[in-house]
Amino acid sequence: MDSGNIIIEARKRLSASGVVSVTGFDDTQIEADTAEGRILIRGKDLNIENFDAQSGELLLQGRIDGMVYVVKEPKKSLAARIFG
């Protein structure tokens, strides 16, 4: 699976590749995990058209108002958290 691409068309349609799982969704927000981190897509009347876990392709439609990409931080060892 590739690291991922996101294409937004006229704020009405979004296609993303590299999606590992969809972790939550309603008509105002969709959360998905990718190899690079979590994406949060916010808007109105959001609807998942298609999600193929095998290919990692996610297609959604609705009014897209914003998107946040949360990068995965490497996990620190217990010693690094205590002494870091």
C-alpha cells in the first residue's frame, strides 16, 4: 500500500489512498487511519461513497469544510519518557 494521496474536488468530493481503516464517521466528521497518521475530515452532509480496505481507497462526498492530518509520533520507551 502506498503512503497515501488526498484529492479534494471543488470541496464536494474527496478521494484518499493509503487508508488503513475508517475509525469513525457521521454526517459532520469522518476519521480515518493511514500509514502516515490519522486524518479528520469535517464538513456537512458527509457520506462515504466507497471504502476498500484492501486497496486503501476512500471516496466520500458532501461539503468539505476542513481537514486535519495528525502525524503519528514514534512511541518512546518508558526510560525515554521518564528521563527525556
